[in-house]
Amino acid sequence: MIEIKNLYKSFEDKEVLHDINAVFENGKTNLIIGQSGSGKTVLMKNIVGLLDPTSGEILYDGRNFVAMSKHEKVLLRREMGMIFQSAALFDSLSVLENVMFPLDMFSNMNLRERTKRAMDCLDRVDLVGAEKKFPGELSGGMQKRVAIARAIALNPKYLFCDEPNSGLDPKTSLVIDDLLHSITQEFHTTTIINTHDMNSVMGIGENIIFIYQGMAAWNGNKDQIMTSTNQKLNDFIFASDLFKKVKEEIKK
């Protein structure tokens, strides 16, 4: 579980995050949503340590990340898996080598053990048979699945995903959503997904934080979002005619 307490973040005289309080639960897909410029990306960067908060606490199962020494933060980062918006694979490495990369860097396994672990992860994302290919030979969806395999190679307790469906077609996006959700349940990870994708919100949003102008304006799940009376949230979620019709049907 990750807890955010009284988190503030400013850049010089501009306050971007204001008194954020949130809980991201184990074994659930926790989504951060909000308009562009709302502060959700800054929040994610604070949580993983790419930015330092101006004040507040970020607790990883009770451990205050903000107050840790540099060495302690390095150790904690070994418990994290990251999936970037662009997949961020190494073009010069094969699929297998990409998945093995964190194992090569941070594990004490021998080569045989690292290879087996990487192949197990590729099997988990249904990519056995693609291990000798290079990223440039794969579709966007396959690249994201390789990125997921790499992110879970070290059995992370915490999994962070930045716009994992960016650039993917709706069908492939559903595959990625289902994969992230099932992996979260299987390994009981604390998964945090930063997303604009309303299909993801309605499909796997078990715990949703809505950020508006740097503040946590709403918290709930995919079912509660449909009956929310928060006008700012409604304006964001039901901007499309499709979701407006869905909400109207629920009211009937």
C-alpha cells in the first residue's frame, strides 16, 4: 500500500500540487485521472522519486520515501516496476535481452536463472516465440507487453504505469488493461496507472483518484463514478457523447 499525506509541490512560486491525500491499495488497479495540466503526472513523478515534494509524506507500506537516505531510496526502487508511455525498450537488444536487463542489473541470479525468469515473464504476457525479435519488429501492443514483462521481472511490490495505452487501438488497449489487472491480482502488487483512457477507467478502475487543478477532487471506483455528483469530475468523464448516454441509461 502507498499512502500520500499532505503532499505539496511547487516550482518556484507556482504551486502544482496542493494538499494531496490518497491511498493506493494492494492488489487493486489504482488509477490517477485528470485533464492535461491538472498535476497528475507531477504526482506520479513525486511518488516514484523523479521529483521531490515541497512538503508532505509518501509512505510505502509505512516507510516514508521522502525522509529516506539516497541508499535507502535505491533499495526501495528495486521493489518498483515501471511501464513508460513509449514502452522505452532498448532497440539494440532482443526482446529476451530487454526483459533480462533489470535482472542483469539488480539480481544475484546466474545466467540460466535469469534467462528462465525472463522467459517465464514473456510467457505471462503471451510472447513466447518472440524472444529473439527486436523491438522494431514488433507492433505497438507487443512492445507494451514486452515492457510489462520487463517491469515484473524482479517481482515488484509496486507497479507504475504512465499512459500504458497511449498510441494503441481500442482492442489492443483492452488486452493491456486486462493484462495489468490480472497481474495486479496475481502478484498482489500496488499498481498505479496514470491514464486519460476512459475505457480503462470504466474497465479496471478499482480505485480512482481524480486530480483537478492540483488537488485530489474525488476518490471512488468505476461503479461510483457513474453516479457521482462532482461536477468537475462529470465534466471530465462525460465529455464524450458515448459516456453521457451511458450515464443517462443508468439514471433511468
